[in-house]
Amino acid sequence: MRLKDKVIIVTGSTTGIGKAIAKRCVEERAKVVLHGLEEELGLEVLEEVGTENGVFWNEDITTDTCAENLVKLALKTFGKLDAVVNNAAWVIASDIHTTDKEFFQKVMDINAISPFLLIQKALPELIKSKGCVLNIGSINAWSGEPNLLAYSVSKGALMTLTGNLGDSLMREYGVRVNQINPGWVLTERERERKKLHGLSDTWYEGLPKIFAPSGRILWPEEIAAACIFWLSDESGPVSGQVMTLEQHPMTGRNLPKDSSTIH
Ligand SMILES: NC(=O)c1ccc[n+]([C@@H]2O[C@H](COP(=O)([O-])OP(=O)(O)OC[C@H]3O[C@@H](n4cnc5c(N)ncnc54)[C@H](O)[C@@H]3O)[C@@H](O)[C@H]2O)c1
């Protein structure tokens, strides 16, 4: 009951981490606006959470109307808005050779600019509810993998957005903005994505300890569990913070002697 009566928009909640966040929010007694590109999957999630607890919106996040439509739907269905989870993202591989201007702009548009525009549209309602924003970034924000160039830069921009607005919106309006940077998470899509990147069909079993010290990577439900703290009143006035969820430190790792041979 940690989110009792809160109304929360979760973008990109048709699959993976967003779906786990939305389901956990409802378990904690929130009402959710589900959103994403895949209508069939979105309606399945809606059925799982129950139509009395959720509503689904199917629109590309980069359209001129999506942010406004999401906020309007929250108000029309549940009468208020307490929180926005900016989770939708284009998780896409590219490097110095394959990242052209149009592609880079599209990645930035989906992963950094659209979250900003949704916060902007939601702000009047978040001011009324003394609500909050939770951005879902990535550990790639700190520099990122070579073959995730544009994606990593977009997550760096999102992290700066969190710091900037987490400061000003809190001070001016009492609206908190925080971020979770997940490490490697085993979602339905990630399972398939890494196969396309050349890994085996069962790549997630028996990963080297350098990537997965525990023997497995994170589950979406573990990210969702941490989100509840940031969305609930338990996190008090804390704002502008970025929480990393990975199973090793991001700097100063105690790497094994043979780590240079593991890629
Ligand atoms: N899976 C991981 O290992 C991992 C690691 C770190 C960070 N993340 C981050 O977590 C979040 C969720 O990742 P995931 O792996 O669950 O992703 P996913 O690919 O499984 O799901 C992405 C969601 O975003 C939506 N989406 C994508 N582009 C959209 C667009 N243009 N308009 C509207 N909706 C759109 C999709 O419909 C879907 O609901 C993302 O922000 C991602 O960057 C994931």
C-alpha cells in the first residue's frame, strides 16, 4: 500500500522494465496510465493489472500530441496525476561508423527530449499534487559501450536533465525529479537483442563473473522494487539524485587479472 491512491504515468510499459514497474505500482495500490507502441501487449498488461486500476495509451512518444494525451488521460480517468515514470526508450546499437545525423536525432528525441516534454506537460498537475518524476536511465550514461554510442549519449543527457530539474523544480514547486540507472537487466527484448548482437541463444546462462558476479543479470522486478521507494512519500524531499542498480561498482572495480581478455 506504499502508493495508495497515487496516479502514475509509466511510459513504455508494454514490455520489460516498464511493465514490471507498472505492475508493481498497482500492487502498491496506485492507478497507472500504461503506454507503449505495442497495442496487443499493452492490452495484455492492462488485463493483468485490471481495468479498474489502469488505462492504456498507444502512441509514439515523439508525436506533438503524446505528452498532452497521456496527462489528459490520467486526469479524465483518475482525476489527478501524482507521478511520471519516463521509462520508454529506444535501446539501439550504433557506433562511430553507423551513427548518422538523422539516427542520432531520433535517439535523442525518443530517449531525452520526449521525457523532458512529458515533464513539461505534466508539471501543472505535479505542482498541484506535490508529485514527482522518476527517469529510467542506464549505467551507459557514464560513457557506455562502444556499440551503444547514440543510446549512451541520450542517457547522459537524461541524467543531466534529472540533475537540472531535480534542483529547480524541487526548489520552485516542491516537485521531485530522480533517476534510476539500471545495469544489465534480463527483459524479454534484451534476451532477443543480444542474440542480434551475436551472442548465443542462451547467453544469459553462465555469464562470466566480470558481467554478472552473482551468476545472473538483474530482473525487471528488482528495478521495479527500487522504483517504489522513489515514487512513494518514503523518499521525502530527496531530489536530483541518480541511483545505480548494478551488482558491481561503476568506478574503481577490483577487476580480475585476466579481465582484459574478456569482452
Ligand atoms: N534492459 C536493460 O538491460 C536495460 C539496462 C539499462 C537501462 N534500461 C532502460 O530501461 C528502460 C526500459 O528498457 P527495456 O529493456 O525494458 O526496454 P524494452 O525495449 O523492452 O521496452 C521499451 C518500451 O518503450 C516503448 N517505446 C520505445 N520506443 C517508443 C516510442 N518511440 N514511443 C513510445 N514508446 C516507445 C516500447 O513500446 C516499450 O514499451 C529504458 O529506458 C532502457 O533504456 C534497460
